[in-house]
Amino acid sequence: MSAPPTDLAPPRNTRGGVSPRTKRKLTMSTARPWLLLAPALLVLAVLLLWPLLRVVLFSLQDYGLREIVSGRSNYIGFDNYAEIFADPMLWQVVLPNTVGFAIVAVGGTVVFGTLVALLLASLSRGWRTVVSSCIMVAWAMPAVTGTYVWIWLFDADRGLINGILLGTGIIDDPQNWFTDRWSFYAIVVLNIVHHGFPFVAITVLAGLLGVSKEMIEAATVDGAGAFRRFFQIIFPTLRPVFAVVIILSTIWDFKVFAQIYLMPGGSGSNRSVLNLGVWSYVESFAQNRYGLGSAIAVLLTLLLLVVSVLYVRTLFKEEK
Amino acid sequence: MSAPAPTRSRASTPEVIPQRRPRSPRARWILAAKALAVAALLVFTLFPTYWMVSGAFDARASSGAQSLLPSEPTWENFRYVLDEGGFGTFLKNSVIVALLTVLASGILALLASVAVARFKFKFRTAILMMILIIQMVPLEALVIPLFVQVRDLQLLNSLLGLVIVYVAFSLPFGIWMLRGFVAAVPEELEEAAYIDGASWGRMFWSVLLPLVAPGLVATSVFSFITAWNEFIFALTFMDNADNYTVAVGLQQFFGENSNQWGYVMAGSTLITLPVMIFFILVQRRLSSGLVAGAVKG
Amino acid sequence: MKKLRIPLAMAAAATLTLTACGGGDGGASTNAEGETLSVWIMQGTNPDAEAYFDEVKTKFTEETGATLDVQFIQWAEAHDRFVTSIAGGTTPDVAETGNTWTGEFADAGALAPLDEYVTAANLDGDLVEGLVESGTLDESLYGMPWYAGVRSVIYRTDIFEELGLEVPTTWDELVDVGLALKEAKPEMTPFAIPGDNGYAAYPFIWGNGANLATKEGDTWTSGLTSPEAREGLEFYTGLATEHGLSSAGATTWNAKDILDNFVQGNLPMAVMGSWEPPAILEQNPDLEGKIGAFPIPGPDGNISPSFLGGSHLSVFESSENKDLAWAFVEMMATGELADKWAEQTNYFPGQTSLLEDAVASDDPLVKPFATQFVEGGTSVPVTPQWGAVEAQKTLPAMIQSILSEQKTVDQATEDAAAEIEELLNGN
């Protein structure tokens, strides 16, 4: 596996500052990192960078089935974008669903995950191992299976939730939870938080265990309550951890697809629950309007890039 | 969730054996609240999984008459999904795809992370930035161009086509995470190996690799999950039931048996179990890996 | 076709059977030893499809030497599946294409014209007209008529008998019967209105004299906003929202859910396809002798037109051996195998000479459908763009939004009509 580097001269560490060396050696040590990087960069270039450029190119074309089969291009400028921005669907349904959902889901996941981490940190070692293993179970459940379990739980005729509500007399007739935009997304939030909080909990827990206990003890002696201890000591120390979990969750929740597409009505017949990802997919693969679908995808990417810039800035600030 | 504070010092020093000193009423109250919180957490976390597994074993799940405990335990649901549902094929495909993805992305990410962590070269920061930004790109946005790309590579409808896409997806995260681990390996150890006359390759195998193993575990988990759970690309790339991975296989199966919840849950259980076992096995290494990689980054 | 009573048709069928066998060894294609023909067939049409295709495979190999690779595709996502395979260049050699899609795929340049083959096989004029029409684009035939079906109401004869109910013949009677069922069988859903199935709603639009879309000059106009269409839809969705004959769950049901629930005994009647009785009886043999069918009533008697759905067999342009592909198409769509298929699936064959016999059948599970087929079989607007309307789920979205009371009938029809016009007129 390390084939390319082995036939080169033994490496010299370059991190400790540039020591005088011969020209030949310099060439080799400049070549080695590139050799090591080459396979990864090649994969990234062919499968991420070029497609990223291409999605932008597609978004400027009237790209249909004919074009995709023949490979011809058909540029129409920014018409696709104009169409999207003029579509009330974007402003009334898709964007609020995407952004609103992401905010609620990220908030829910991070707050709940942190609370769980705090709880875990307060447990004895044995219990902590047991409980965190159980939490892993929720994380490990694939999105597709998890979604079907939630669908079943909330199924109008055969679901447990309706069964309980009917049985206790809270509702008189079965309720279809998937037709209403709010209850539909409430189920999606439940699904996402359930699947996403273990990552937050485990990451924050690992960070918590690293927080200096002297500081906390000192604060306790000073009479600081639990809330003050959390916000004055733990949170600032763990800021980078929180930056990571918040931003990763944001990215995951913005582009959620399967959890919506697979729900009853989620693949297009219930217009009020579309989000950017599903809308792009439906326009592309059901309507053969790959150009329009690409434009929606570009919009989604740009939204996320804003978040990414924040992420990168936070991380680099921490490093300095 | 109650305030965990009073036991904080104990929790932070897990080596200390919990003292059995008499508790004040307040401490006891807190303990009870905590027990309640743990119980509630476990119910919330485990219930969907429990419901899935119990449905899978319940002969009456399909008729909507399932109770909290399977009333008529049976293996029939599993027999059906394996014999008629084709889940054996789906599982096999997913195992192949996941293992190849883990292997290939692990190797590529390790090599690349050594480059960015151990060497100083032109454009190093630029490459790091690029990797970070790429990690933010929503893969769902790339379905169309990647579909065309994989078609041009003649890899549609083949497991390999999915593998290369998944490798690309898991690389940025893998590189970013492993970078932290490689940087944490003391250079003295490497130098000691050279003094013993080891070549770079030998040093890599016997010094670097064992030390970054926890990081590799964490990245492997991520690429494994990516490959095992991924849905939208598998849905678009595959149009032959022989090549379905578990996620698409289950979706297709659901389309045919949407009201046979016993079957659907048996299929779900089959494809969830391998991931769960894998997760619980690597759990401990995973959490240290996550923090080291994501935070020290 | 043993029971053919029309001598002329018998002669025709005999010739056809001969041609079907003969067609194989005529061209160069016959010696296709070692070749494989890939075929996509819709799932669920024939409850015993495996056995049927085992026979087809053997026969095909006997006649041509080539092997047959059959993949089953689900209706619910077949359209997207076709589109991706066309875009990805991974199309099969032959596929069953829903008759509303054939024009769309032909328009994309994915299908091969079949006129010459049809003429060479002496099939001109012997193919069911409605299916030829939907399989034709710009004067060329791209879809070989295979089978056709129509939706009527399937009901539980045992329950109707028990309650002394008569089969409804007007919309008012439909409501009365539904209310009587609701009263007597509270655990059942008297008349489920599936939100994710547009076809079940069409008869109530057409039956009231409205249309989905008509073309005038170069412009399509949707009739959904007409008072007739609105009245029809008001009645149809009112069965759920006003009379409570449907259930909350049904708002997201598709045709498969209707079938499942009928099989489980939750539905005393429902709009279902002529092809569904065999599947019902296979999944629940207890219902043998307890089900019947009646044509969808019109508002004041007569029959509401119902969508004449069906399938073509299409040869893809990407197929390397089109003669071999046609040999398969001909084998499936004409003669003995076609007859057997129609018999097993309760579909109507796409060959006129075979159809006549089916229509004359006295089988209580065939006759009502045949009546509906002949007297009230209608097509959706004939244009390649109609596939896009279906893919956009315009009509299911409309019905769902009315059922869940997110929109009024007026608002929902207005939105749907605008969407249909936009799609058909191509922006």
C-alpha cells in the first residue's frame, strides 16, 4: 500500500525547519507529499471537483433527457435560476421547510445530545459504558430502516401511536400524521434527532471528560450553580467541539433526503413537504429537467457554503 | 435532565472507586432523578429498535395487531425476506461495497494525511482548505453530474461505480481526521526507527500505522456507515435487482409489501444488525477518535 | 384461444400463431445462440409471473437459441427507473412500457419504430386501436400493444348480500350504499378514496362531462377548472370529507394499499383494476366466490368513463439485435402466450382478434370490466408530455390536498390545471 514512497530515500522531517540539504534531496522531499497525495487528489478531482463544476454548467442549460443522452449542450443563461426564484413554491414551501427544519433539527440534536453527554459524564464508569453502548444503537440504525420504523409507528391504520391515542380516548378517529406539513416535519425531526444525537453526545462527552476538574471544583467551591458552571467553564472550553458538532449537524440536516423522500407523500404527491433536496431530485429524475434540478442543487450548495465558511473560520481561529 | 453537578468530580476520575458514604436526602433525590433520566433516555433510544425487532418476530405484525410483546413469535418473516425478498443478495452487495469503500478510503486518506501532517510544501494550506470546503458540499447536489460521470466511466449498474463514489465522499472527512492522529505521533519514534535502519515503508508499517490505528477505526466507521446507509446514489445508479444494496433493496421491498410490516421489519432488522454489532465493537475507539480528529484537527 | 367463436378471428389467430413461430426462423436473428436478451416487465401484473416467464424463457431459447434475462420493475417507480436508464445508457433490449409513457420515451429517441415488423407479421389492423394510438408518435408505432385494463368497482358480494344491498347505478345510490355499509360495518372503510392514485378519480371527472385537458390549435387547456370537473371532484372527495366513507389513512394510500386492504378484508368496495381479482384471490383464497365487480356509475345512471390503461412492449434503440428483440415481442404479444397472459392476469389482450373473445366472456369477474372497457374506456390526453404530468403527480397532489383539507376544490383544481397546462404546453 505504501508502494510509491518506499523506493524513495528515507524521509527527513521537514517540520522542524528547513535544514540545508542538497538539491536532489530537496526534489525528493518535495515530490513525496505529492506522491502521497496524488491518489486522493485524483479521486477528489474526478468525483467531486469536476462534478461540482459540472452541476453549475448544467444549471445554466436547458438540460433534458435528449441532452443527457447525446451529450450536447444547450445554454440558456440564468433562465433556470429566474424560474426558481419566480416560483412561489420556493418561498412559501421549499425554503421555509429546508431552513426551518434545519434550525429546529440542529437545535434539537445539539441540545439533547449535550444534555445526554452531561448525564453520561455524571454516571459511574460502568453505567456510562452501558448507556453509551445503547445510544450507539440509535446511531447505527440506517436512515432507511429508521424511517420505516417511524412510518410504522405513526401509520394511520396500523401504527402504535394512533392505537394508543385511540385507546386512551385522546382522539376519536385515526389521524393521518403524514398529510399535515407540521406533523409530517415533526416526525422527521423526531427521526433525525433520534438518529443524530448520539454523535453529539459521544463527541461532547469525550470533550467533557477532558475538562480540567480543578477548574470545576474551584467554581463549585465559589458557589457556582450547575448552569453557571456549564456556561462559564464547560462551554467555553468545549467551544471547538460545539463548533464541530453544530456545523456537521447543520450540513447533515440541510440536505436530508431519504428521511423525507421515503415518507408517505414525501416523494412529490404532497407538495407542502418538499425540501430543496427532494425538489431537485423530483425535477431532475421525474421531470427530466436536469438543468432546473441542477440549479436547485446549486442553490442548496451555496446555502451550505455559507455555513461552511463559518465552520472553517471558527476552526482556524481556534488553531491560531 | 437533572443537574449532574454533585457527582462531577467522581465522574471525571473514573479510576476512583465510588465511595459508599451515607447520602444526604438531597443527594438521594438527585440520584433518583438521574435514574429516571437514564431510564427515559434508554426508552427513547431503544424503543424504535425494539419495535423493529419485535415486529420482525411477530407473526401478526402485518395485520396490524401487534402488541408490545410479539404475540406469536415466529421466524417466518425472516424466512420470507431471505427466500423471496432477495435480502441475501442485498446484504452481500452491501458488504462488498462497504468493505471495499472502507479499505480504499482508509488507504488513500492515510497516505494523504501523512502528506499534509508530516510535510511542509507549497499549497499545503490551500489543499487543506479545499478538503474542508469539499466536505461541506451536499452530496445530494451532485447526483446529476455524478450520474453522468459514472455513466461516462461505464460503471453504472455496477458495485464498483458505487464504491468509487463512496470513497470520494468519505475521503475529505478521513483525511481531515487522520491528519490529527498522524500529527500526534511523536517524531522521535520515527527517527528511532530510522536509526535502527528501517526504511520509510517499514517505519510506516511498524511505527506510524499502529499509532494511528484508533484514527483509522474512526474513519472506517464513517466510511462504513456512508457505504452501508447511502440511499440516493444507490437508487439512481442501480437498475438491476442483483446489484441493489441494502438501502435500495429495502425501499424496493417496501414498495411491494408496504402493508406487510412484519416482513418490512424483518428486512430492516437484517440490514441493521451488522451495523450495530460493528458499532458496539468499535465504540470505545470511536469516541476517542472522534474527539481527537474533529477537535485537534 | 381454444374457445374462439368467431371463425374469421380464429383463422386470423391461427395465422398469427404460425407467424409467431415462423417469424423466429425466418430472419438471420433466429440463430442467436449465446446471445442474451434483457427484458423489463412490470411487477404485480401476473401473480404467477415466475412460472409464466419460465415457460417463456424455455420457449424463447428453443426458438431463437438466445437466453432471456427478465427483470421485474415496480410500477410505482418504473417511470423514474426508465428515465435514469435512458439517461445512463443502461436500457434493456425490450421493456413493458406503460401506455402513457411510450410517447415520452419515443420522443426522447430511446425507442425503435416497429411499423415494418408489424406489417411484416401481418398484424396491421389486428391491434387494439386505443393502444395503437397511445403507442404512436409522429405516425410511427413505438409500442406494440400487449394488454389493456380498465378500472371499475370491485366489491364483496357476500357483504352486499348479507345487508341486502343492490349494486349502485348512480352517484346518489353510491352514497346510499356507502352510508349503509358504514352503518352496518363500522370496522370497514366503505369506499376508500386513495390520495396517491389519480386514476381512481378520473371517472368522476369524466363521468360528469369534464376533461383533463383538450388541445385547440397548438395549445392545451385543462378542463379541471370547469364547473363539471369541480362538481365531480366535489362529489368524489366529498365521499371522504363529507360522508366519511373513507379513512384518514387512505389520504396517502396508493393502488397497492387499496389492494392490500381489500385482501385483508377492510374494504367492502373500491375502485380497482380489472387485473386485480387474480391477485386478491391468490393472496386471500377465502375471498373466492365472494367478490364481484360493477362498472363505475355515472351521476344519473349509465357508466362513468374509466381510464383505459395498458402496456406496450417496446424495443429500445440501444438494442443490438432488434430482430431478436422483435421475435420476443411478437411471441409475447400475439397468439398463444398472449392469450395465456390475458387469462392469467385478467387483462384484455392487445390483439383485436383475441380481445373479441374476452369481451364476450360471461365470467362475473370479467364481464363488468368488459362493459366498462367497451362502453366507457377513455384515454388520458394523447401527448408525449402527459408522462410528465404523471411523473409530477399533479392529480394525486390535487386529490391529497383536498382530502387533507389543505385546499378547497376550487383552489386545488386551479393549481392543478395551471400545472397541467404548463407541462403540456412546454413552458
